[in-house]
Amino acid sequence: MKKLKPTHLRKPKYSVPHAEIVKEVARKTGYTRRDVDEVIGVWLEELRNELLNRKMVKLINIGTLFPMVQPPRRVTNMGGNDGDDYEDMIMQARWQIKFAVDLELKQKTQDIMVTKLDDLFKTGPVKLV
């Protein structure tokens, strides 16, 4: 079995810019790019406000964004660049945003076949586990 590349090297190399999505939505709907961009901007602002108000946001066929409290936890301060002053600290509880993928989207993603073109594996000798 070949050893996988590190996680950051297995992510897609290319991303879709906001402008491309706006352009495609405008083409498919017949609305102007300016109108589509404005609607998407307002929609994203509302989504952000709901999350900041500690509400769950369900995105149809995509998943759910939700704020969640990360409980206090013990951490070690490594002392910056010096590394001499190690100390145990308690990181306070804080809110963070989580995402749960829609089950159908998750299944469809898992059904995508990995090919040699995806280049996910390190080159070199095969490592048996």
C-alpha cells in the first residue's frame, strides 16, 4: 500500500473564485452579474449574522453550519522563540464555527473514483503497513 501525501497536498490545487460563480449563476438565470452579486452578498451577510447570533444555518444539499462552544482546556505555553518558559495554562471556553456535511453529498463525494491523475500518493518505494 502506498503512503499518502500530507493532508495539505491532497486538497484541490484550484479554487473557484466568487466572480466565476456569480458569472455562472447570472448566465443560468438571466439576471445581471451585478444583481446576482448583490443577492449573494446579502445572503452571505445574513448567513454570517445568524451564525454570530448563535443559530444553526442549514444549507440545502450541502450541510449545516453551526456555532459550538469549545470547552476550557489545558494547554502548554511553549515560551515563544526562547522556549525557556514552559507553563501550563487554561484556555478559556470560546465559540467556534463547525460544519456538518449533508449525508447525500458526503456519499456522492465518496463515490468519486480516485485516479492516477489525482496524484495523491508519494512517489517512491511502496510501504507496506
